[in-house]
Amino acid sequence: TAIQRAAQGAIAGAADIGEDLGETAVGAVEGAIKVAGNVGTSTTDAAKEAVVGVVKGANEIGTEAVSTVRKALLSAASLPKDIVERALKGLPEK
């Protein structure tokens, strides 16, 4: 989906310029939720798609990146933990 591709691209871009992947991942998911809310679409679906996208992006970088992104998503107080946990099921853990 477009949300997945955007989130995946954000992670790739952050890695290219040496930015914090955890912060970028959380920001991408927060942004997807905000935009979905603004346009009246499902914020739950947007969050799930963004989580999938950032993890896919991290997976292309390596196992440490995946671990960093997963930890950041699970510990972010600003994100709905239940939705993040469901979205992470079946995705790479390392």
C-alpha cells in the first residue's frame, strides 16, 4: 500500500543519512495515524500498514535495524500498543 511504501521509504532515508531509526519508525506510524484521522479513514488500518512498512524497511537494512524499530514501536507511549503488537505478529523479529 502507499502507507507501507512511504513508511518503508522513511526508514531507508533515515538509514542513508544516519538518523535514528527508532524515532523515524515511531514518527512514520504517528504520521500515518494523524493523516488517516484527518481524511476520515481508519486510523487502525493506517497504523498497521505503517508498522508493516517500517519493519520491512528495517529488514532491508539488517537485523539490528529490525530490533531497533520493533523496540521503539513497542515502547512508544504515543502509539496504540495493542495495534502495534497485532501488526508485528508474523513480521521479522531480528
